[in-house]
Amino acid sequence: MNKPLTSGSRLWSTLMEMADIGAIPENGSCRLSLTDEDRQARDLFARWCRDAGCTLRVDRFGNMFAIRPGSKAGAPAILVGSHLDTQPHGGRFDGVLGVLAGLEILHALNDAGIETEHPIAVVNWTNEEGVRFKPGLTGSKGFVGLLDETTVEGDGGADYFSELSRIGYAGQPMTDFEVLAYYELHIEQGPVLEAAKAPVGIVEGIQGVRWFEIEIHGHDAHAGTTPMDNRSDSFMAAAALASRLRERAISLDKHIRFTVGRIEVSPNSQNTVPGLTTLHIDLRHGSAAVLDAFEQIMAETIPEVEAQERVRVSARQTMRVEPVTFDETCRQHLLDSARAFGLAPVSLPSGAMHDASSLATKVPAAMLFAQSRDGISHNPLEWSEPEHVASACEILAQAVLVHAGTKGRWGDESRDT
């Protein structure tokens, strides 16, 4: 095996430096989208991209594109990337690895004096996590034309486009920018690769995701004077509804993922029966038919709880991401690259949503996973070993080189696919 093209140590150094922005205890990171911390991360990434000789462009959704030109005039770009925003108690690798691995590929090409026929562009997508603004995948959905801008909502009344302007990343439409294919490197965020003792995995596709906001309206009442059988307790109704929906979701298909990830109770006073409780549900499955069936179950379950608990319930869908299957040619490039590197990667589906699910609706796309220690993510304890990160970056680089039209490190013939 020849010497790797990319530098694992340089990639690791940029990962650790980026993690210092928004650092939180236990080696975690907090960079919610379009906050000052996000701006600092973007500024650092922009500086690194310019140092690599790239042209930096920003579209109207705040997505950042660092473009290394190709030799073929007017050729569409090979796009590589992920996101720099994090969860409130996030780790150092989720999303960030994909962006900075793309940057490392550009540095490596410069160092080796390699020219590609197609441009290679590294992208930082805006608001993948969907914490501060809903829906998630905002930037990538906007880029491919799947975003209904009227549905974008910010916590505390924050306006997405105003916040882009505030931090200095409100760009312009990029109608002249064409994409040939998209590759995304990401940590697995699960235990499969570690259990298989595989440093990397090639992703088959991504589960569909639907988010729901359910408001349960009861009546505020005194906790000491209101008899139990005379209450319209929104929280207890929410608990009953959540429990019933979970049981019925599992009975529908054992592979479904049902999560109540957020609960808001009002007036949030210990000695008041709450009159309003809001549940935020995350539902995932690889089949759109199963997701549709759950929605029907939810529609049938809500009236039961309303009658039993003397409440009124309203439900609305706040995000919808359809299941996707990744492109066979792109996946084969990753597989060939991994085998040339001496690895036999695991093939697996993704349970988490990623920006690649947006891109896959419009262009050929594929994802590569790097092993996660203990399967932990969305947690400061999230970790991937340096050697796994380095291997994944090299595999990604070789696949991108083949697709961009140049010789791979191991003697692959130049081709434009």
C-alpha cells in the first residue's frame, strides 16, 4: 500500500482547534446554528479555506462552499462536506469531521500538485441539527429546493435570515453552481462498526424522519384544592399519549424509532396543575409506508386520550425527510477505495438524518461512516479514534479523486463518471 495522500495528524489538529470554539465541560462542544459561536467556527473555516487557495462562496441559506477549480471548463463539482453546528451538549466530531476531512483533501491535493478535471468543493451546511431553528437540514434542503421557507421557526422568535445577516453569512443564490455528485463522511453515532471491529462503514441509505409537535390543552388548577377526578391535567394526558404511541409504534414494526425528545409544561409551577403541555416527537424508519401507518395510528389515538383525560389535543408535522437509498456508483467508489486501503468495510443503514439525504434527492450521493466509541453521539463523550478518522479521510479522498477525474493513489485509471 502506498503512502496515504492525506495527513491524519493535520486533520486531527483542525478537529481539535475547531472544538475549542464553544467548548463545554467533558471535552464537548456547543455551537448552535447562527449563534456567535457558529460565526466564530465559520470564520475559522473560511480562513482555512482561503489559506488552501479556495474560492469561498455563501448562498442565501448561509451554506459555505470552498471551491478548488478543475481543469475542465464548466464542469460540475464534486461536493464534499457536512456541518459545523452542534447539539447543546455535543461532541467534537458530529458533522465537523465531514467538513474538515473535505478541507484536508484540498490541502493534500495542493501538497501533491494534483489537478482534477472537475472542481472539488467543500461545503458547510447551515442548521443541520435543527436545535435553534426548525426544521433541521435547513441549509441543505434550501440548496436543493426542498425547503418551505414559511415553515422555518426559531427558538424565542429568532428569524433565520435575520440571524444570517447578523453573523455576516447572508449570501446570494448560486444558480450557476452545478453538482455532479456528493460525498459525506460522518461518525457512525451507533455501535455497529465497533461491534464488527470495522474502522469504517459504507452507508446503504438513510431512514425517513418525521417530527411532530403535539399540544395538549387542559386547564390550570390549584394542586391542593382540585380533586384528582376533576382535573384536566395536560401533563398526565401527555404522558398517557406518549406511552400509548410508543407501544403502538413498536407493535407496528420493531425497527421503528420513536422518541419524545422535548417536553414543555406551562405554567411550569410546582403547585399548579398544568394547563398546557407540548410534546416534540422524533419518528424514524426506513419505509415511508410504516411512517404513514404511524401517522394514522396517531390520528386514532389522540381522540382516545382527549376523551379519557378531558383535554384538547392539536398535532402538526414540523419536519419530513423521506427515506433515501444512496447511489450505487458513488458507493462503489468508496468500496473500491476502502479495499485498496486494505479494509473490508461494513455495509449499514443510517438511523440518523444527514444532509446527504437532501442531496440524494437531486444528485448521486453516498456516505462513509467512521467508527464511534461505544456508539455515543450528541454527547460530550462522543469520540472516534485518530487512526479511524485518518483511514476514513483517506478512503474518502481516493473515492473523490476517482470521481473528479484523476488517478487515484493506487493507480486507478483516470475517469469521469
